[in-house]
Amino acid sequence: MKRVLCPKCENYLYFDETKYSEGQSLVFECEHCGKQFSIRLGKSKVKALRKEENLEEEAEVKKNSDISQ
């Protein structure tokens, strides 16, 4: 199960992402405030960015440990 945040009232809505394919657009209606909004399923840019940052940090740590030896 995935959750999405309503852009109006910040209520969480839940859905089963296994029923949909990557790139598909989904439309939600918040049960709390009635706001309609859509999302597109795909890979998270935030997760990819964090992974890249972690790899850079690990490389820097290794570089610094090699220098201090």
C-alpha cells in the first residue's frame, strides 16, 4: 500500500500500487475535503537523488580514510 498526501488539507489517502503500472496517472478525491488531484506513478526522483548523495558521501569518506592512513 502507498499513501498520497492531499495538497489541500494534508490528509493521507491510501491505494494499492500493485494494481497500476509505472507511468499511469491516477485521480484521487480526498474523503476529508473533497479536493480532486492526480499523480503519475513512477520512480521517485527524491529516492534517486538521496541514493546518489549517499554514494557520493561514501566515496568521500573512503577517500578521507585512505588519505589518513
